[in-house]
Amino acid sequence: KVNICGEWYDIDSDPALFPTDNSCPTWVDPGYISGDSEIGSEHDKNELSVSAVFSDEEMPEPKKAKNRTRNSSSVSNDSGIVEPEQEAERVPKKCNRGRKVGQSSKGNHLWEFIRDLLKDSAFNPTLLRWEDKETGVFRFVQSEAVAQMWGRKKNNTSMTYEKLSRAMRFCRSAGYFADVPKNGKFPKKLCFRFGQKAHGWKDL
DNA sequence: TGTGCATTTCCTGCTT
DNA sequence: TAAGCAGGAAATGCAC
């Protein structure tokens, strides 16, 4: 069993997720492990193999067609007049917003989940990796796979990296993460950095 | 029962 | 021009 943020992921009951032969989890792109992939290569551009782990039902839904609910200018036609049908489309989809029933918010926080993944050699550097451990800069290697694990922990099978990254940005504004130094040393994409409120990552 | 926190979801606008 | 990133707004579950 592997403990991530206090939650035990059972290798035996989930062999596809955690192979028993100490090999890499099946979601990990074999090309990355074999050395065919490096940061900046095609494999590094968010290429995923999560379909090997998550069934069709478990896979996140594709991004829904965007409903424009706030900006009236974007639903008006060329003449700037909002048609009645377009007006109807502006009704907020309140029922689809926010957390769903059964999605627990208790337990560990997102930054702790990320920290624990970095702590575990089963996930570091296959799912995410240190860019600069001294300054707390890390980078998502398999961003969608990490998002799926986070969603799994929160009973939310529709979790995506887009949503996870939004939560990461909220945590950044709260001080758990910080801005990545813009000195050209780190790639801007998929890079985050632990903030002042985060602790326990230095002694990993 | 009300409030605050920590997200989650949807969206627009900006940047790469 | 498309994809990714940033952030606003509204909603939720939970703890207190």
C-alpha cells in the first residue's frame, strides 16, 4: 500500500494502478520511463496514458460547450442586439456549479497531497518532479494523471488538470504556493512552487 | 443556524 | 490560431 496524504492506495486491490513488480504505474508513459522522453519533448507536453487506468465511465467528461452566462456582449449578435434565445442561454447553470454531493472537502489539503506525491518515489519523478528542490519549485510531468488521483481522493471522477490548476492558483493566493521565479530558469507551463504556508517539503 | 475555509465549476481574457 | 494560463464569480461541503 502507498500512503498519499493519509489515504492508502491499495496495490493489491488496484493492480492496474500500482503494479506489484515495482514497475512504474500503468498510467505512466513508457516512453518517459525508458528515457525516450525528456522535459520539453513531445512526451512532456501533457501526454497521458490515464486511459489504461481509468475506464470510460471514470474518465473525466470532455470539456462541455461553454455557456456564456455573464458577459452579455459575448452573446449578442453582430448588431449588438441580444436575441431572446441568446438571452435564455445566459441563465446561469447554478445546478452544475460548485462541489457535488459526496465530494468531501475534509482531510488533507491540496498542497499536502502534492507534497506527499513529491515525497513518494512511486510518483516522483514519474507524475511530478522537482525542478529546484532548494526553492520548492516543482513541475507536473503527468498533469492529468495527478488530477485524476486528486479527484479520486475527493470522490470526484470529473477532476481535470484545468480544475486542479485553478485550485493550485487559489492555494497560491492563500500562500500555500508561490509564483515561480521568472528568470528563464524554469518553464512557465506546469510549474509551481511551494509558498510560505507550506511546510514539510524541504525535508523530503 | 450562520460563517468561514477550501475547494469545484464555469467562464472570459490574456499570453505563449 | 490554438492551447495553456490567470483570475473573477458563484456554488458546495464541512467544521466550528
